[in-house]
Amino acid sequence: MSEIIIRNGRIIDPANKRDEVTDLAIVGGKIGKSAPKDAEIIDAKGLIVAPGLIDIHVHLREPGFGHKETLPSGARAAAAGGFTTIVCMPNTSPAADSPATIAWIKNRAADAACVNVLPTGAISKNIAGEELAPIGSLGRAGVVAITDDGHCIQNHELMRRAVEYARMVGLPVLDHCQDYNLVGNGVVHEGYWSTLLGLPGWPAAGEEAIVMRNILLAELCDHHIHCQHISAAGSVRLIREARNRNVKISGEVCPHHIALTDEAIQNFDTNYKMNPPLRSKEDVGAILEGIADGTLSILCSDHAPHAGFEKEVEFDQAPFGIVGLETELGLFIDLLVHKHRKIDIKRLIEMYTIEPAKLLKLNAGTLSIGAPADVTLMDPDSEWTVRIDQFQSGSRNSPFDGWKLKGRAVRTIVGGKTVWKL
């Protein structure tokens, strides 16, 4: 294992309340006090040296859907985006609802992934929402959370039992908030553009109803529920009020829900189709305020790769989702730090490090002495253009091709080894 000194960088380590221009030593794959004189030197002048970034919402598609993405290609995309740890969702084939499938994912990642891959387990068997998965066994197999992401348990009693079991084994519950009865066959936000284009509407209340359900269950069961990919103003209001009462509830934001509105769907481009859908300017404004005041505490991608032929169909027939690992950091720095000025770069790093690490109880997101040497070097002022033909991901379904952004990762170090650099 090589020794490295990262010189002259601005170290921002929220876990240790550090923000200073100094050197960082890496020895034996861990953060060290000092490194020998013959160590490799990385000049980080003008760069930010941050703990390795964590994305807690990623679809790696394996097992079962290797034509969309594989663990190796998804890990390379994560590294190119500045991420050293990613948390993969269980909606695979077979679903990650058994210790055997979790073991397969962990072994595959250990053999072939260049970043840390942490699996989640399903809440229900086959993510069908009818019978609980073996939550205790999944915990022993090494999942960091349980979720039926891509689906939402509609039976409130079943969800209550899941939260109670998760509390017993110490696992947070992540939930995709979608009331099927309210949403129906909706494919875009219910509003002006859905009416004009004749596309089935997906009302914001379809998300907000389940957010409220989760708040009630988190309070009843005294256990943490994390609401995934929040998109609606009402959801922000509900989570804010609950957190003010110290309810164990939290929410995350994906970049497309602040970068775009439902106006983007007017050309029927399926790269603008995601779940939950792009919403109104008012919803975007509420999400930005939720980020600014800490109501929404985690940033992530909901990286959802699909093959080209799957997206090249009629809008209402196309699958939901876009790739995001390689664009999310640039979008968030550009929008939150530079354009809207809702948070500073230190808070952005917190939302990618100590916040997800605290939620999932991870030994990550810190530059403490002896911690794994997972480090992200970023240039918040670098101007660049998104080129989907240069993506490391196995898929290209992104609406941001050609976008000019300010801010990006320039080097990603995992366990003391550089796995990607600009």
C-alpha cells in the first residue's frame, strides 16, 4: 500500500469540524498523522480535500439486469463522480430479499468494484409488499438498511411490523413514498403540462400521503424512517414539522428535482421521465428552502440506468429513471452553492458525508486519524460540460447532456488508492 501526502489542499472534514489549508497523510490505506519523505505527493493547491463522498441511493442493477448496468460499471461511474461509497437498492432479479443474494452482491463487489458497495435488503419478499422479508437474517448478512425502493408498501400494518423488526435489529428503514391509489397510472406531475400534453397525472399528494404515514409510524414505533427522493412542497412541510417535534424522520434530495421542472417534459423526451416526477416551480422552491434550513439533510442521485432501447418508446411506456452518479455533484455545487446560494460548500460536503454516515451507521465520511483513506478531491470552481458519450456508466439515459456546470470532483481515492482522476 503506497504512502501519499496530499499537499496544500483545503481540508473540509465536517466530522471533526476542520476547515483549513494543510496537508493530509495516507499510510497503509488509512488516514495517518504523517507520511515518510518518499511518499507520493499529490498537489491539491486550489482544491478541496473532503472525506470520500457517500451516495445512499444507487441502482446497480445486478443481479439480473446487466444490460442496464453492472457492479463494475456502476462503481466506475461512482468513482468518476467523486463517490467512494455507494448504497445499492434491492430491486434486482432476484430481489435482494435473502442472505444468499446479499452474499452474492457483496462478493461481486469485493471482486469487481473500485469503490465501496453497501447493499440494502428488501422490506418485503420479492418487493411485492405482501409478506415481510427475513429482516433479521438480512441484518446478519450485512445490509445497511431495508427498503422496497422502486415500490412502496401500501399495507400500513405490514409497514408497521417492518419498522418494529428493523428497530429490533438496528436497521434504518428507507421508503419510496408513493400511494398507488392516488397516483394510479400517472407518469408525470399532475398539473398544467400533464393536462396540455394529455399524459396521466401523478399528483403531489401521492407522495405526501405516504410521507405522513411514515411520520406517524416513526412516532408510533420510535424508529427512524428515511423518505427517499423527496419532490413535493407538502412533503417538505410535513418533514419540517415532524423534525421540529424530534420525530425520527428524514428526507433526501436528487439533483433533477431542483434542476428541472415539469415544463421539461413538453417534447416527450423519456430522459425526463422519473419517479417521483419532475414537479412545479413552487415544489422546486420548497425543496431548495428545505435544503437551506436542514429539513432535507441528505443529497443523492437515485442513479437509475436503463438501456437505450428501453427508453426509445412512447413516453407513457418508458421506464422511470435517469443515470446520475457522474453529474450529481456538479449539479448540486452549481445550483446550491453558486446559483441559488442556499448552502455553502461545507454544508454540501456534510450532506454527502456525516449525514448519510450517521443515518446508516457507517465507518465512513471522515478524515479522522486511522479512518479508511477514502478521499474526494474537488474543484468547486471548475467549469465543464456534461458529455454522456464519456460516461463510465453502462447506460446513457441522462437529460443533462451538454449542460455547462461549475464544480466537480477531480480525483477519487478509495482505501489509499486513486481509482479515478480527471
